Amino acid sequence: MAVLYIIGTPIGNLGDLSIRAAELFKAADLVACEDTRHTLKLLNHLGIRAPLLSCRAQNEESAAARVIAALNEGKTVAYASDAGTPALSDPGAVLAAKTAAAGHDVIPVPGPSAFAALVSVAGGRDKTVVFEGFLSSKPGRRRSRLKELLDTGWAFVVYESPFRILKLLEDLADLDSERYVCAGREMTKVHEEYRRGSAAEISAFFAQKERQMGEFALYVSGHKHK
């Protein structure tokens, strides 16, 4: 039976790709991916040659139809977003839903995830952790949503670019300066860094840096920093 495999790929360190993921990429008749250029680099690293199909947020509906057509022909398809696990702040949800609705098996191949990686080292003891992903780039909406998340009393994880991280940390410190935060930067990469402390402490630490580098992930606890 033709199967669509949803594959988690490295968020930085290529050594994090699982053996199973590599084997499935090699066996796939078609590799659908968020960015063909990005995935081509990964496949080249593995010494794998396979037909590629662009399946990004802007064309996920039409790409899903092409994936289903391939599956109808009995072909095996692997899908990967640019980094991490598909459908977590990445395309993949539409493809998975439409493929399943068409009667084909959609099988996850667990792999790297910035969300899971950060939670594992954050040291938070929260029972409930909300995955929010990227907040709005509009200041008013970002601050409003941030307040809503803080008011729940639950932990949450957000992603942010180096261009907006200081504004996000300033808002967080202003809304609840004592909330415990673990900030991860350049996770699994050469300049990997983690900072833990109160929202005020984390904001002050990064504010003193001349330039912010790399993508950020923030774990914000439902508890105060002790």
C-alpha cells in the first residue's frame, strides 16, 4: 500500500537525522518538501537522489493533490519541512489531512523538534505546556496575545526571529517580570546557547548584546522564577 511518511528533520545538526528517516528518504519514490533547495542539501549530504516536489504554505493545497495522485499510482512519498517536525510552525497539516481523507496511510517518522528540545532542557515543572509558535509581528497583537498566554497560568513556548526578540522580551518583562523563562538560541548548532532566569533577567541579558544572532525559542513557565 502506498504511504505518505511525515518526517522530522534536523533543526541544525545533521547528525540528529534518524537512521529510519534516512532509509525512508532513500526508499521514497517522491520527496515532497517545504523548500526543494533546503531538502536537496540534506539529501545530497546523505548521498540520496530522489524526485522533489515543492509543498510549502503557499501551494500546499495543490501540492497535496499531486502527492495524492502519486500515492494513487502506488508510489511511496516522504514529506519534510525545512527543519524540525512538519506542522509545528511549518507546513504539513493540510497535506496530512487531505491525504488521510483520500484514504491513504499517513505515518509519522519522529525526529527533531525545537519545541520538544527546548522543553527537555528548560527545567520547567509545568504540567501543561502550550505550543504557540510565532506570535504576530504587529506589536499590539503580539503584546495582547502574550498577556493572554501569561494569564492562563500555563507554560508556553514561542519562537522568534533575531530581529524581534528584544521587543518580545521587553513585552514579557513588562507584563510579568518575575516569570521563569528559558531562552534557547541556535539550538543544536555551533553557537548553541541557553539562558535561564526571570523574564526581567533574560530581557536584560540579551539587551546588552550588540547584535542578536540566530533563531530563538522561549519557554515561559506558569510559575515565578525562584
